[in-house]
Amino acid sequence: MGIKFDKFFLKLATICAAGIILNVIGVAVTKHFNLPFYFDSIGTIFIAVLGGYVPGIAVGLFTNLIGFLFDSEEIFYGMVSVLLAVLTTFLAGKGYYDKFPKILWTIPATVLLTSVNSTIIEEMLSLSNSFSSLDYMPKILEHFLDHFYVELPDKTLAIMVGFFALKFISPEIKERFKLLGKMQAPVSEKMRQAINTKNRFTNSLRMKMLVNLMVITIVIAVFISIVSYNTYQDSIIEDRQRIADGIISMVVNEINPKRVDEFLEKGYQAEGYKEVERELYKIRASNSDIKFIYVYKIMEDGCHVVFDLNTAMVEASEPGSIEEFDESFEPLLPDLLAGRPIRPIINDDKYGHLLTIYKPVYNSTGQCVCYAGIDFSMDILYDYGRMFIAKVIALFSGALIFILVLALTFIENNIILPVNTMAYCARNFAYDSDEAREQNIKHMRSLDIRTNDEIENLYSAFLKTTSDSMHSFENLRKAKIEVAVMDKLAHTDSLTGLKNKTSYVKRTAQFDADIVEGKAAFAIIMIDINYLKRVNDTYGHERGNEYLINAGKLICSVFGEENIYRVGGDEFVAVLDEENLSKSVELVETLRGKIDKLQKDSKLEAWEKVSAAVGVAYYDKLRDKTADEVFKRADEDMYKNKLAMKAVRTT
């Protein structure tokens, strides 16, 4: 797949090999000193605590697979090792392997688990038919106690050795083991809790993939088991048929075709009858699986008994008696009546599970005079079948858990965790400030997802898109600032810093809209600055500019800066809306009063003595159709005020 993925499997294989070696050493020690326990789980416990589920299960399972080379029964106890690894990893995750007092609690749990499972597997592998019988329960308990007494010292010693061996492992190495298989940088505890909280539902991707994999694996395992069982069953049946066919041939050899009718008629009184019967008993005694041996002459009215042997279950029929045809033989009657060979029949009736073989006995002319029959027990088929199923369950269950844990770990590390961490970062992305946005990008980069597949491509695309979006966002923000600055410059007088004529036109356009809607209420105050030319000519334009600035400040101090517009070189306009309309007269008088006061102050320079003519006009809905008409009346009123001020100066 990828370099990192290959390295993961190489590390996993190395770790598993180390654990298996520890288990093998443990077994070798017990064999050498002839100790009464196994000591084959040190490596499983040690690696499970250190590396987690996958390495621990792999060590346990493959230890039993290796043990299979020396003991065929060992492979069926792989399930015990797998469950031991699962329990150990779970307890280690809960902190039970961190301190000595806690480690003691793991011993009874571990011993109970392994003892119960070993007992179950042992009973499943046995051929006893009384497993479900109440009389058999004391035996099961006895077997459990036998396992418990062996497992207690074995697992106690293994746990203690593993616990103290872990003390020699540095925290750095332990941390590396925790990160084994991870395809990205470790996530914070806060993120992990948030991810786990968000994904506690049954239809998650993790659950869907796990269920699909589990169903597929189980279906394949069941299919293989069924095929294997049928093949196994067929081979047993063929083997039984071959044995039964050989035995029935021996029976046929004991029957003299010429004397069959005599034996039918006279029975035990016929010469040599009892000798033949004794030979048939010997043949039956040669194999414990032979249930019944008999010789019948098949006729239209039924089976005429030539020989029939007593059994403990059934008393033999007398020679010459007639037995009814069994229902299972009805399809074969034409062949039986014609004296032709018939196929073997397998029945399961009141006499048990039997393989029945009929073989014709021919006379010298090739005519069938009777049939030798044998009923061969097929109970062994059930016994071997149960054992086969038990072995399949024992074998596949451990392998199935390993496959599922391996798959779940792969899914979690390569798909679920990377996708969820990317979703978490996207969901918690902050746009509040430049610092927050930079921190978010940094956080995303710190995930460092390296799956070497489509997920990593998605992460790269996600990171690039986010970075590009933030870059575009920053450019847009700067552009907006520039537009805002330009808009402000376009609507601001460069000298005084007040709003200019463009801004005034925009304001009066709103008044025009209000007039159309019939909700207008405003006043326009026209202010024309006096003596600007004189100040420019006498003191220079710099003083003239200062004069205009002082005039703007004076006007703003009365009407408020938000209401003032410079609409010409020496012209200012104050606009009062509905809120300030009632104070307009007072405000105009205040402005005039301040102007008079400045004129009388001899300490001020000429450019500090602001003088201005003021005119006021109020919107009148009966005469004004636009704000411009109000402006014109305010301009006329200002002009009258300017003439009045000149008249005062000339007198």
C-alpha cells in the first residue's frame, strides 16, 4: 500500500514475533523443569498491555498455531488465548496494570475466563453424548476445577512476570507502542472526547463497515464449514460403506444358495443351519458397529426370513417367518423382486441411525435366491460430526475475533479517526480574528494525516482548500477595508474631515424618498463663512485653511459632526432630522451667540474669529416637493442674514 503502512506491518510482525518467543520460552521452561502448568501466555499478556488488541491477539493466536505443529489439539485452544489478550488489553486500558495493588484484581478475572473457556472447549471436543445431561454436570464442574487449579498459578505467575517486565520499559517506548498503527499525529483529549460524543450512534461509518465485514466473514466461514462438513461426512459414509460391503461379502460366502429353500422350510432342524448361524454371529462380533445381520428371501408378500440374529435390543425372527417391507425400501421393490443389486440406504428410525446394505446371493445359474443384509451403525457419523463442528467453532472463533479487531483497528486509524478529526476542525473553525484563523490552520496542519491513500488526498485537498479560503478571506477583508476607506474619502472633505457634498446629496436623496412616502420631517441650516478671502489675502492660504477648519469645529460643536456637510469652499450645511428638529431654533441661536462672542474676543487671531451668516428652512409638505427646494429657501434666508450683517458693519 504505502511505505508507512508497510512499516506498520513490519513493526507489528516484529512485536508479535517477540511475544511468541516469550511464550515459547515459557513453555520450554515448564517442560524443562517439569512444572505442573503451561506458562505459555507471558508474551500474550506482555504484548497486549504494551501494544493493545491487535498485537496481543496476534501473539496469542499464532502461539497456538505454532503449538499445532507439536500437538494437534493445541490449535483449538486459540480462542482461549484470543480472549485472554482481549481481557488483558481491556484491563490495561482501565489502568489495572499501572500499580501493584490493582494488578491483583486481574488475576481472578483472567483465571476465571481461561478456566471456563478451556472447560467448554474440552467438552465440545469430547465425543460424549451426555454433555447436556444433568448427570454430566458434576463432571463438567470437576473438569472446570481441574483447569482452575492449573490456571491459577500459571496465570498469576504470567501476570506478575509481565507486570514487572513492563517496569523496565521506558515511557517513550510505551508511547510508541500506543501510537502503533496510527496514521496521524495524536489528537488532544478534548478533541477525542468530542469525536466520541458525536459518533455514538448505530449508523456510523464504523458500525456499517464493521457489520458488513463481520457478516461477510461469518458467511464465508459458515460456507467453508458447510462444504468441509459435507465433504467430511461423505468421506465417512464412503468409508463405512466400504467396510460394510466387505463384511456383507463375508456373510454371502457363508450362505449356500442350494440350501436356502431348505433353511426356510426346516429352520433350525435343517442340517448345518446352526453352524452357519454361528459363523454369522462371529462375523457380527468382528465389528462393534454391526447392529443387525440377516438373510431374507424377497417375495411378493414380504421378506421371508432365512437367518436373523438376536440382539440385546431386538429378538430375532424365526426362520420362515415373513417381515413386512420397510417404507424406505418401497422404491427399491422392483429391483429386489427381480434379484438385482440395490444401492446402500441410510435410515434413522426406531433402531437408530443405520447404514443398510443388501447383497444378492446367486445360485449357479445366476438366479438370485436371497439377499444377505447388514445394518451398520452410523452413530459415529453424529459423534464425529459434533466433534467436527466443535473444532470448527473453536478454530474459527479465535480467527474471527482477530480478523474483526484487525479490521476495526485499520478502519479506525485509516478512515474514522482522520475523517472525524477533519470534521471536528471544520466544525470548530473560528473566523473571529486573524490570530484565530491562523491558529485554526495551524491546528489542521498538526493533524499530519499520512495514510498514503485517498484519505490523505482528501486531507491534503481539505487543508489546501481551507488555506486558500482563508487567503481569499483575508484578501476580501483587505479589499473591503480599502473600499470602505475609498468610500469614506469619496464622502469626506479632505480639509476639515467633515462629510462633503457627495455625502450631502446622498442624505437629501433619502429625504426625497421620505417626501414621496409622506413621512418627511427635517430642517436645513445653511452656513456661509464670512471673510475667507480677506484671511487668505492677508495671512495666506494656510491661515485661510485653518480658518475653515476652525469654522467646521465651531459648527460641529453646536449641531454635531454627524449632521454637518461642507458643500462649497466657504459653505457648510447642517441637517436636522425629526429627532433634533424641535431644537433647531435654539441651536441656530447658540451658533450665532458663539460667533458674536468670538468677534468680541480681542485676544484671538483673525483666523480664529470665525464669522458666518446662517439661514434656516423647514420642510413644508404643502410647498416643498424635494429637499433641494428646502435648501434653496435656507440659502435665501442665509443671504438675508448676510446682508443684515453687512448693514450692521456699515452703520
